[in-house]
Amino acid sequence: MPIYEYEPDGESVCPFCCRGFELIQKISDPPLAECPECGEACKRMFSAFAVNESERSLLSNKNVEAQGFTKYEKKGDGYYERTAGKQGPDKLMAGD
């Protein structure tokens, strides 16, 4: 559910809404018309939102290699194999 920002829209405000407040609401919920604490008028503000790529796409072999990194995956007990990137050995063994 998104977090919406509200700011007071009236003269008399309480400590809860005097600097604005955030509220988690469903997208389908109507915007608040008044402060939940004091009942004074408030309005929902437009605000920036974060867009996060999924961890799966950030750590994909294609993306890791495009960023110049090397990725190793565990293939057995103490044995790792290079799955992305061009730097480093093809295989790593614990104790080597």
C-alpha cells in the first residue's frame, strides 16, 4: 500500500498535522478531508516515490557483467564457479 502525504488546509492545526503527516492507505481509499486527530481540513499532496528494481533483476548475470563485476555461484561443498563476468578464475575452491 502506498504512503500518502497530507498537509493542513485550515487555520487551526494540532501538533499532529501542523507540519503535515503521512498515512498508509489503499489506492482505492478516498483522500482524507480532515485531520484524524483534530478534525481540521487537510489535503493530500503530490510527492516523489521510490522505484526499486527487484533483487532478481539487479543480480542477474547480464546486469552483473554489464556493471563490470564478476559473480560466482556455489556449485558444491567449497566449490564455486564463475557465472558472470570476465575477471578472475573460472573456478574457486576453498583452501586454494
